[in-house]
Amino acid sequence: RHRIAQELLRVLAEDDPEVSRSLESALGEAGYEVQRVSNGPEVLEKAPALGPDVILLKEVLPQLNGSAVASLINVMTSMAQVRVVLYDETLRGDEEPPARYSNIRCIRKVLKSREPAAIVKALNALLSR
């Protein structure tokens, strides 16, 4: 089993219990151990102790957005091997991810959706390399 720290927004419209359950269920069925946290600072506080293989981050987070969290993960020596999959639902259609994402070494994949099937597929591809 892989360990993954899953980041889900728990504030405003994104605090959808159905979405949370479906993501956690899909990841669990795919063999991932999931630890959820509720905001950017909590990722930075808990992830080093959890030692995840991958952190699934949402871009729009309370207190600190996903790309800012990823930038800070980049400079944490204890997190040097962690890969980040970031999902940004503000991206539409064929729109390319912003350049700011390509400048963050630990971000290995940017998704435009939080659809469980797309996330599981991206994680499986990333971890099979």
C-alpha cells in the first residue's frame, strides 16, 4: 500500500461530504492509505511526520494555497522525496496550467478536476514510474 496525504478543502462550497467520501473511497479501493487534513498549514505540520509518498493538494485552500504549500515543501529537507499532485478546478478545458506550477520541483502533475477516477489514474501512473 502507498501512503498518501490527501488535502481536501473543508471550507465553503468545497466542503462537500459526498466528494470527500467518494475520493477517500476511490483512493482506498486503489490501495492508498489516506490521511486527510483541512488546510495548507496543516499539510506542512502533519506531512513530515506521516512521511507520505504523494501529497494530493487542492490549489484553493484556506490560509495557504496549494502551490504555496508545494513551494514550502520544496525547501523542507525531510520532504525531499515527496511528490505532489495538485488539482486546480479553476482551470478550464484546454487551458494550460500556469507557469508558477512548472517552477515548483515537487509538483509532478496538475489536474483540472477532482474526479476520483482521474486522480487515481494520475497517482497510479506517477507511482508506477
